Amino acid sequence: MVTCYIKYKLNLNKLLAFEEYGKIWIKIINELGGFHHGYFLPTDDSRAEENNIFSFKGLGSKGDNDIGIAIFSFPSWEAYEKYRVEAKNHPDCNRANKIVEETKCFVNYERSFMRMVK
């Protein structure tokens, strides 16, 4: 299994545009043979601040509040590579890219590939 983790530096004034962008990519990835685990955005629930307690004293630090995460998986590298080719021609891909270009809903991103601990 191939799992991709993407960390976005968000423009907090454009969260609705980022949500629209994320919903499009969830649909595309699921249609093209992957499994999207979801997009995750900062919470505005005050309990998050109250529960920001660290289990390992001296090792933890509070994270930034302008980070978004996306996680999706494909059953193999071949399936992932096929998706990369097919996504370029998917009718919704241009729409998603246009949202980013027009709104600047995120300012940069990091992509990492992960493996599951079993």
C-alpha cells in the first residue's frame, strides 16, 4: 500500500475555498482507484487549546494553527502512478487547480509517502 500525506500551509482567510478544493480531490482520488482518508483542518473549538497537554514532558510543542492535512492511499505504486497520469485528464482536476490559483487558499505544501505500522 502507498499512502501519501500532504501538509498544507493554509491561508486562513480562504478556508472555504480550501474545503471546496479538498472535496474535489477526495472525489477524484476515490474515482481513480484510491482511498481518501480525508482532509483535516484546524479546529475553532476552544477545547482544543484546553486539551493541548503533552504526554512526554519536554518533547512536545504546540503546532501551528494554519496547517491542513490530507491523507490518501493506493493499493500499490502502480495504482498510484496510474492515478497520477489519469488525474491530469480528469475533468475536475482543472477546476481544483483553478481554485488554488484564484484564491491562494494555501501558500505551500509538503508531500511525504508513508507506510503503515502493522
